[in-house]
Amino acid sequence: MTEKSYPLEEALKAQSALRSAAGLQPEQFPIQSFVGMVSDEIEILRTQGKTDEEIAALIRRASNIEINSGEIVQNYAPPEERHQHGG
């Protein structure tokens, strides 16, 4: 039997609805946790020749997250430290 899986966007919608129903504010992530969550993508972009500054600029353009290359370097989680989630 194939394991069910859902896109991140759908998981975020569900979490938002649950937090709202529970009277909770949107979840906040410290920069370390955020960079840890996107370290798989950072690794791939690095192998494609992107610099950490280019990656930080991409994040800033796509969101309200203020991040710089130093924060990426400081908080990047190498593969052995990541929790695999079946991307």
C-alpha cells in the first residue's frame, strides 16, 4: 500500500485552520529552525552553483523572511543532521 503524502501548502492550510480553531496565533519559527527546514533545498541550489547570498535573496523575494547569507551559513543543517520527510 502506498503511503499517503501531501504537498507542504496543504499541510500548512490544515495547520493554519487547526491553530485558528484552537485560538492560537500562527506558528513562528526561529531562523535556525527555518534554515534547518529548507536545508535540503539549500544543498541542491548550492550544487547547482547558487551562492548563499543568491539563495537568501530568493527567500527574501518570495516571502517576508529577512535573511542573509551569514544566517544561511550559520544555521545550515548538513544531511546527517536533517530529519527526512520524504520530499
